[in-house]
Amino acid sequence: QVQVVESGGGLVRPGGSLRLACTASTKLFSIYTMAWYRQVPGKQRELVALINTVGFTNYTDSVKGRFTISRDNAKYTANLQMNSLKPEDTALYLCHAARNNGRVNYWGQGTQVTVSS
């Protein structure tokens, strides 16, 4: 069983920045596609950003140019740098690790991000 643990959330003012980190407890980390989702109560879970095994990245339109996903295979970590944060970015951010076309996948418990003045 792979444990996925997020960190780095918190309260930030509009226009501020946060850096989220996700660590997966597996030596096979390099073959996992890593992704960040966000969840707001009453709304569908939304894919925010993903990075695959060769470094290809994809972002939802609302965060393009503001968020950057990266990975460090040596540290079994995927990061999400979030700049120019907006109140609408407020959500529980969850990390997802997947391989074998998603047949093997794991979720973290999430880290709360609140953007408010």
C-alpha cells in the first residue's frame, strides 16, 4: 500500500503564493503520473494539474499561468507552486498517484487552501 501525504496548505491573502508538496511512499515513484485535484463542498472534484512520467504537464484553464506542477523523483515528491492566488482557488487540495493506466492509484487526505483577505 502506497501512502500519499500532502502538505503546505494554509491561509493566504489574494495575490499571495503557496507551495504544496505531495510525497508518495514508493520506490516506484518515477513510474507514477502525479496529479493535484481540488474539492469544494457541493461541487465536483476538479483536476487542477498533472505531470506524467516524462514530465509532460497539463493544467485546468483557470490556473494556467499561475500554477506550476513539478516532480522530484529522487525525493518521491510532486509539488504545486501556486501564485497569484484568488478566492476562488479556495478548496481542499488532494494529491493523486496513478500507474498502469490508472488501474493502480492512490489518494492523499488533502490539504486545505484558503484564499481570503
